[in-house]
Amino acid sequence: MKIKIAVWNIRNWIQLGLFVFTIGIGFQFYLFVKQSSGDGEITIARPAGVEGFLPIGALMAWKRFLLTGEWDTIHPAAMVILGFAVSISFLFKKSFCSWFCPVGTLSEWLWKTGERVIGKNFTIYKWIELPLRSVKYFLLFFFVYIIARMNSADIYAFLQSPYYKIADVKMLNFFIRMSPATVWVITGLIVGSIVIRNFWCRYLCPYGALMGIVSLFSLSRIIRNPKTCIQCSRCVEVCPSYLPVNLKNRIDTPECSGCMDCTNVCPVDKTLYFQNIFPKKIVWKTSVVGVSAILILAGSIYLAQITGRWQTHVSKQEFKKMRLMMIDSPELTHPTFPAQKQQRSD
Ligand code: SF4
Ligand code: SF4
């Protein structure tokens, strides 16, 4: 039996909307940086949303906030976006990855395209699959280890450094001034994502690994009623992580992204559903999850805006001054901290 894979629903519309929006703010940021390099006035607004691509800085800033109560003023939106991602992963499994992340969206489009064009996605031997899945956790633990070793003074020094002030521009340059090595790596990732389902998210993304760990404590789970399940395996066929949904009564793994594609293809009513497990048993409809997540995102941004926690405090003049320096100058390279300096001198 040929299973229909594509289920175009509110999740896919949200993914499409966020993807287009991300391209839009990326382009606006490019124009802002270009203008700031010239001699004239900066008239284009800097879109704060680009800070979503600075998750490591956001993690540091959250640690400092928890230690001191002080919100980062350099890339405050990065904290808001990470806070949102963690919140909805807590509420609706790892839904940030399958509903909002533009990289996750691109990854999904690529494997679905590969499936249509080649006729299938290739699977990896189980003995390689498990070590591969742990790569993203190793990457995450590497960053967490470094951040754990930094005290609030170290973090403050990093967040206030010229390097971090201009980290968003460095990120932009990563994409528009690609080195040959970067081109090869990105090409490899694209090819891998076409032939292997959810290649980036399943194996490599440390951000997804963090959301997966948060989702272990999530209030929602995919639940299967074994009494009415007819073992058609449609749920397994559509699952981006190939989870054995037809064999489990409850999906607890951090690999479940809460995409709800399995619940949407299940042909038997009330057999497979996404349910709140605490404090009350509520069955979530796809539309309710989507609307709730959008409202949480909009509410978080609005709250951050009215409390001055969204826009950077780096003035356009300061930005222009830094931008006019060579971006690769020593003044704008990664700072080191007392602990690292100590290690080097030992
Ligand atoms: S188990 Fe269902 S909700 Fe979870 S990732 Fe697989 S298809 Fe998506
Ligand atoms: S799609 Fe529904 S009926 Fe089919 S195997 Fe999965 S849970 Fe059972």
C-alpha cells in the first residue's frame, strides 16, 4: 500500500509563514548592514528577529539572567526567542523544531522532495543510527560545558564585547561570504537532507537536542489506544524520526517533535492523539496547538517590546562605528576569559 505522506495543515502554513518571514528579516538585516557601512544616515531599522540565530549567546545571557536578574541589552531578542522555544517545547513536545524553526522547515522540505523525486528516503543501519543521533547531544554538551565554566562576570564581559555586539553581522557574513569549505559543508548537508529523512534535525542540531531534553518534561505526549489500533503503520511512515508509534502506547522519546503528522494520518478515530498529561488530560487539536503557539510567540514579543527587552541598546552610531572597522579586525574577534587565559599559561 502506498502511503500518502504530505498532510498540508496549519503546521505547514505556520512553517511556510515563518520561513518567508525569516528570509524577509534576513534581507532587511542585509540592507541595514550595507547601509551602515556607507557614509550616509542609517534609515533602515535593524530587525531584532535576526538574533534568533545567536542561540549560544542567548544561553549565556539566560545563565547570567538567572544568576543576577539582569537582562542582556546587546541581543535581548535572542533571549526572548530561546525562551519561547523552550516554553513551547515544554508545552507541546519539541514543537519549536517542527512548527517554527526555519532550518527544520527547510530540512523537512528537502526530505519530502527527495522522497517524491527518488521515491524514498534512505535509512541508516541501526548500529550507525544510534551513535549518529548522539552527535547533536555531544555538540550541545560541549557548549553547555563551556557556559557552565563561565561565571557571571565572564559572561558579562563576553556579552559586552565588540565581538558579540557584531556577532549577528558575522553570522550574516557566514552566509553571504562563504568560504569553499563552508560551501562544501552546506552542499553535503543539503544532499544528506534530500536522501535521509530529517538529517540535520535528527543527527546534528544542538538546538534541537536542547529542545528534546526540555521535551522530556513536556506536558504533552502522543498517545495510542492499542485496543483500536489496526496496525496499518501509517503513523510510522509519516514520522520524521521513524519512531515506532504503532508499537508504543505513549511516545516519551526526546526525538518526537510534536509535529502531529502521525495523529493526522491515523485512519481510526480516537486511536492516536496528542494529549496533555498534566494537570488535566486534554486532547490537542492541530489547530489549537498552532494558534496557542502563535499567541505565545506574539505575546512574548509584545511583552518584550513594551518592557524594553526586544531591541538592542547598541545605538545605530555605535553600530556604524564598529561596522566601519574591518569586520575581521582583532578588535572584533572572539574574546578570551580569565579561565581560558589561565589554562594557556599553565
Ligand atoms: S511521533 Fe508523531 S508527533 Fe512525534 S515526531 Fe513522529 S509523527 Fe511527529
Ligand atoms: S496510524 Fe493509527 S491505526 Fe495505524 S498503526 Fe498508527 S496508531 Fe495504529
